[in-house]
Amino acid sequence: MARDPILKVRGLDVSFRTNDGPVHAVKGIDLDVFAGEAVAIVGESGSGKSQTTMALMGLLASNGEARGSALYRDQELLGLSERQLNKVRGKKITMIFQEPMTSLDPLYKIGRQLCEPLVHHGALSWRKSRARAIELLELVGIPDPKRRIDAYPHELSGGQRQRVMIAMALANDPDILIADEPTTALDVTIQQQILELLASLQKRLGMAIVFITHDLNIVRRFADRVYVMRLGEVVEHGEAGTLFADPRHDYTKMLLAAEPTGTKLPPAPDAPVLLEGRDVEVVFGTGGGGWFSGAPHQLRAVDGISIALRRGQTIGIVGESGSGKSTLGRALLRLLPGEGTIRFEGQDISKADRRHMLPFRRELQLVFQDPFGSLSPRMTVGQVITEGLLVHEPSLSTKARDARASEALKEVGLDPAMRNRYPHEFSGGQRQRIAIARAIILKPKIVVLDEPTSALDRSVQKQIVELLRDLQKEHDLSYLFISHDLSVVRAMADYVVVMKQGRIVEEGATEAIFEAPREAYTRALMAAAVNDTRFR
Amino acid sequence: MIGYVLRRLAGAIPTIFIIVTIAFFMIRLAPGGPFDLERPLDPLIMENINRAYNLDQPLWRQYLLYLGNLAQGDLGPSFTRRDFSVVDLFRTGLPVSIQLGSMALCIALVFGTLLGALAALRQNSWIDYVVVGTATLGITIPTFVIAPVLSLVFGVMMGWLPAGGWGGGQLRYLILPVATLALPQIAIIARLTRGATIEALRSNHVRTARAYGLPAYVVVGVHTLRAAILPVVSYLGPTAAALLTGSVVVETIFGIPGIGRYFVQGALGRDYTLVMGTVVVIAVFVVLFNLVVDILYALLDPRVRYD
């Protein structure tokens, strides 16, 4: 490209003063953005990709410091006074953030927030800016913008709030729009809509977009050029097509290979059904029913679902948040009160009380999404994983328990010597391994995995998926794998159940569902999580 | 909204009823009575007195009588201040306490929020350290220390202000007691505001405001302070009720004829009706101000809606 870049970053260095000495988040990177192109900065958490743009926008935390040079159309951005910087940011360079739920001020109507950049950059009066704000809302696809302009943020969904943020970003016809993980916090089908909106707006308005993301699918579909960051450095950059076809740096190769692959074969046809739910229903009261508040409101989170899990089988349960997939998983384990019949190895456990459930509990284990919140911070890892043994095998001696803990940790790929440490000393992936060790130490038959990989980086996800697969083979486990991440489900499950609003909309063998989805909802989910292999 | 207010007021009646009931029987559980003197009275006289004040009736009947009178706004005669009814005492004392308390409240609000916000905006500067340090001091020093020190310094040693007394409510007489009441509240409100402002400054929507190049006065004035004031508003409900119903310490030390003294004096003298009257007044104030706070909160935060 012969043109000059509109944003030219040279030797950008970002460091934070901390009590443990300075932390270098970004280490002298170079970056160019040309007019009208889509650039992606890719990297895992902690790679410094967000701090790079925060530095450009003057938004570093107060203990942060940026050095080097960042020229926007020959104007140096670093070290600019707040007043000078305010002439650029929000006008020429705008930004949307990862957290659509909290990025708008909850106390003001969205109309006012949309008008603020218009008014304060001196373009329009409050009255005229309102008309412009309505236009913008229309542009980003908010229905009925004349009415919605007077809505408060909490009256909008996450996707709509992100649309409002985009409208705000477009308000002053920017040259560059920085999108910092714009879809990470959104549901898959909404992600798709937001990405398409951004892509079409870019075409129409001709601005440059900088995507900051960990999601390679976004990069594949939308970026012209890619910067791959790791530990504060750009390890590789180039045209998106070339880079995906022929990655040079090991880290890029690793990122590309980190997409979970492989398939799960179905269990033998004569494998016995271990867990069976028939017409399972879970209803939550959501308020009302009081003296003054009218009839009770009810939410049918799980609405008459039948499902059968066989030995060695993995059923993937997919659907958007709020579709009832986690609730179903918990209801099948009798962790939530519900209607319908649940059988474990032929025995009806749907009416069993606490005491009668106890022997079944060890057979039915659960691994949660959040590896940070689900391990008690005040117990050592050894205590965490052996807690179940105290209940289910009380006769075990301390020494035997300790041996079991070592064995379980070894099985999940952790050093048994770590059992005397506390959970906070471990990374997200290691904690998820600990959570898995806690489940398998009891030698269960069924493990419900509730989004076990969602909070993890791609490369770590892949390792966890492989670990779960190995354990399944080793112990002939059955999994109920709950996830909104279709690429992981495809790699893990041999049978897929698609849920929407508490009901099953489609189910079948994994390949059949992925190759030929019948329902529009399933197709929407798939389209959203395209696993485009063009560049492989 | 009007429906909500009416519902809340209707809901307050059982609350106050329960408070009155508990207080009525608790004070009766305390040993002794209003007419026990060091030298016992002649049994015949005692009997007459008890009959005059209905104290000879069984306790449940006294309770019902009290409730009946209360419903008509009659808090009964004071047992220790002969010739005064409890309502008479409040009629003269309550305006005094309210005058003192409301002035202290206004001053505490203005200075507390200003200092707190200033400290937060200049976090870790000398201003911040001075505000936080002084506030900590203000919270830890009790009013029964502040009051005599102020009185001694400005009243006795400097002679600038009266060391005590009410003076019919002249401003000169108000300054020291109002300052005594306001100082700890300034300290608490400043700390609350500072914490909430710092949190608001770190919030994502303030980051958005900054990213969009909004001038500092908008970022702070519009997007930070409104959020920061919310916890202060919550704090105001019980505080306003407490300040407006008078303070024993301040009224005693400065010799002010408010109602704050009555609670303690009434309890010590087993002046059943006076204690009960104070309980009722405080309960009504607490209920009212919590309602006012809830309404204010809904006006400030659109996520809170009552219907």
C-alpha cells in the first residue's frame, strides 16, 4: 500500500506502576491503520491488545504510562493535553467496548447520551442533535427510534445497547472506529448481527475499523490485515488471507490450531441408558403474587423436555443464554425442583429426598463455567477435591484420601505436589482442571459440564476439550455438555440438542445437525458461529 | 407514584403499631415506677396516684387505653412533669429540635458532598489526605467531647459565642450546637461521597464519556456525581430522622429545650408516657424519611421504579 496510514504507531510502550514494580503491558509495538480498512489485533487475554488502544485514546488507568509515538494524521496523540485529546477522541477516533451492559450511563436516556458527543464537539445544538440521534438509531437498526430515543439503557437488551454504542461511535463521522471485543459479551446470534452491522456500516461510511478480539472467526470474516499480539509484542502481522494460509510465527500457528477439532463417535448401539428425563419441567416464580403486585409471574425455564443419556455418550445442549440449558442440566441432577420423571440406571429418582439422593450424588457430578468462583478460596486444592470423598467414602483414611487426590490431579494433568496450594495461585485453565479433578475423584458415571470452556482462552479451551475426551475414554463417562460455543460442541458431542425458550427445537446426531440444520433457529446459531475453513 | 406513597403510608401503620407494642411492654418490664421515691409514699396516696393515672388497671387494659388515646392523637399526661401533657412538651420542644437538626443536616450535606467529591477527584493528593484524615477524626471523636470543647473554646475562652442556652433561637445561640451535630455527619457523608465518586469514576460509562471526548465538567458533573450521590441519599433517611428528633448530648450540654433529652430523662424517671411519646415521634420520623428517600432515589435512578 503506497498510501500513508492515517494512524501510525511507532514503538508504543505501555507500563503500569504496581506495588510489585512496573508491569510492561505493551512493549514497543508498531502499528498502521490505513483509511477505510479493517484491521484486527488478535491475541489472548493479557497480550496487551486492549491496552494498546486504551493508550491511544488516553484512557489508561491512572497508574499507566504510554511512551513512544502515535500519529493520527501527523498529530501526535501521546502526551496530548486532555483538552487537545478531546478534539480527536469521540470525533475522529471513536470506540465501542466489550461491556455493552455497563458502557452507557444507566441514569440518563440514551438520546441524551447520543447527543452529547454531537453537542460537545460543537457540531449541533441539542435540538438538532436529537433529530440526528434518531437518524443514527435508525442507521444501526434500532426499531422505532423516535420512541426508543427516550429509553433508558436498562430498558434495552445487550445487543441493542451495543447498537446504541455503535450509533454513538458513528455520530461525528469518525475516521477510525476501535471495536474492543465488541461481541464477546453477547449471545451468538446477536454477535452475528452486530458484526454484520459493523461490516455494512464500514462499507457505506468508509471508515477504518480496528477490531480487538480473541475470536479468530471475526478476524477471518472481517479483517483485511491482522496483527497478532502476545505478551505485549506484535509477533506477526500481514494480510489476513496470507496470514491464515501461511502463518509464520509459532504462536500464530498455535492460535490457528487451537480451534477445537475432531469428532466424537456415538456410543455402541447397545450401550445402556444411564440417565433419562421425561417431560421435565422447571418453573420459576419471578415476582408478583403479593398483596399489591397482582398475579404471580411465572417463567417456564424448562418446558417439557425428554432426554436420554447413554453410557459413553456426550450430548451437547446448545442455545442462547436464557434458553434453559443450564436449568435443564441442574434439574436432571435433581439440584433444582422440577416436574417430570427422572431415572438413573432405571431407578426413578425424581421423588427421592436428600437422603435417598445421597448414593446417586457421587455418580452424578457437575463442573461449572466459572473456574474462579466455583472453588472455595479458603481451602487448599487437596481439600477442595477430596471434600466429596468425606461424604461418599467416609471410611477412607487420611492417607488414602491424599493418595486419591494425587491420582486425580495426575489424571487431569496437574502436578500432585500442587495439592497444598490455594486456588488463587492457579490460572483459569488450571482451575478448571481442578474442578474436573473434584468431579472425577468420586468415579462418577455422569458429568454435567456447564460451559466448562467458556471462560477460557482458545488455546486453553482446546487442552480442556482434549482432557475431557481422554477422561471419557478412560472411564467410560457420559457427558451432558452445555455450551453456547458450537465449535466446542461439535468437537465434543455425538448428539446435539438445540434449546430455545425452555423447549427442544431440534435434536439429532452432531454431524447431521451441523451439516443440515432444519430449524431456522439452529441455522441462525450456526451462522453466528461460522467455522469458516476457507483459510485453513 | 401517588398510589405507591399511599400504600407505603398504609404499610407504616402496622409498623408503628408493632414498635409501640414492643416499647410499651419493654418499659413496663423495667423495675420501679414513675412515683417511686427514696422515701416510699404513703400507701393510700400511692393508691390514689395510681388510680388517677390508670396504673391500677391490669396491664392489658392500660395498653388498650394507650392505643385508644394514641389513635386520637393523645399521648397522655407526663408522669414526671406534672401539669404538662406529652403533646404539650413536644409542641414546644419539637420545633427547637427540628430547627437545630435541619440546619445541621443542610450543612452536613453541602460540606460533606463537596469535600468528598473534591477528595475523590484529587485522589491521593494532599487535599484527599486532609479530607480523609479529618473525616476519620470527625467520625471517631464523640459529640460529648466535641460539644464541651467547642463551648469552652468559642464560648468561654474566646467569648465569641454564647457557651450555651437557647436565647429564643437567635443565630448566635445556634452556631455551636449546630456545628456539634453537623461535624460528624460531614465526616461520614464526605467519606461516603468520596468512595462512591471514586467508584463512579472507574465505571465503564465514565470511561465511555471520556472516550467520546466530553469536557471534564460533563464527565464529572453529569456522569459521575449523580451516580456518586445515590449512596448518600440512602444514608440520609435514618440520619435525617435522628438529627431532627434531637440529640440528648447536644441538648444537655448546651442547655437547649428540645425533645432529645426526653427520651433519656423519661426512661430514667420511668415516665412511661413520655418515653412512649418519644418512641412514637421517632418512629414516625424514620418511616417518613425513609419514604422521602425512596422517592428521591426513584427520581435520581431510573432503574428504580415503584408502581
